[in-house]
Amino acid sequence: MSFHKEWVISNTGILMVLSTEAITIFQNYIQDDEKKLEAGGILLGKRRRNHFEILHVTEPTEFDQRFRYHWNRSEKSHSEIAKKIWTDSRAEITYLGEWHTHPEAYPTPSSIDLEEWSLLTQKSTQKSGLSMIIVGIKDLWCGIAQENVVTQMNKVS
């Protein structure tokens, strides 16, 4: 199975492009079995005005807490990975948002997701918002969170 790489918000033209590396990592954590735990990480890439190019994603670390229907990201371990990539890229690759899995074929954000994304946007200095991705069993849910508003993206055909 291969997830779609290009996503857009039709009325604004905001575009998100996912690298092959990011898609491969997402596929490694699909919760298609009762024993598979929720996973997630952060999205790293280049912000091109209000467009997002997702080049890297962090994978779960041993310091994350993972359960079937919930996970807590270790801020320190993912932050250290992001800082190294940022430094190695001479500040070109930066934090763009968050990703996590859901054990459903076609995922949708939960009320907890929406609440956490709202908190993230309140802390962010990026007016263009943050990318949010939920990895489902058969498809992705992609969106942009901006100032307490989350807008779902559509696949670019």
C-alpha cells in the first residue's frame, strides 16, 4: 500500500508534499493488528511561504509512552533529533508539525487530537500553521492547524 504524497486545501491553495522517506516510515507503524500500539513523532522539512515540504519524520523512541489508543511523545528525545537535523541542514529543515497513528482504516481527528493541536498552535510563532497527519490503516488524514482552526486537506489528483 502506498499513501498519497500531495495534499492541498482547495480554497487557499496551501500545499503539503510528503517525501518517500516519510511515507515509508508511516507505513512501518500502521496499526493493522490488535497488538500494534499507537505511534507518532514530529514532521520536519521546509516551509515555503505557506506550503509544507515534509522531508523527515521522527519515529517513536524508547522514551515515548505507547498504548493501543494513545501515546505520549517524549519531547526531549524528538527535540534532540530535530535540533540535529536543523543544525546539519544549516537551519533549512525545521519543525513543521506532528504525526501519529490511529487503528482505523480512514482516520479522523479525535477531540483529544484537536485539543492538543490547538495548544501547539498557541505556542507556535508560525502564522502559516502546523501540519498534522494521522496515519490510518488504508489512508492518511492530513490537515493544517492555524490559531484554533484545523482544516482538512484533500489529495491532489
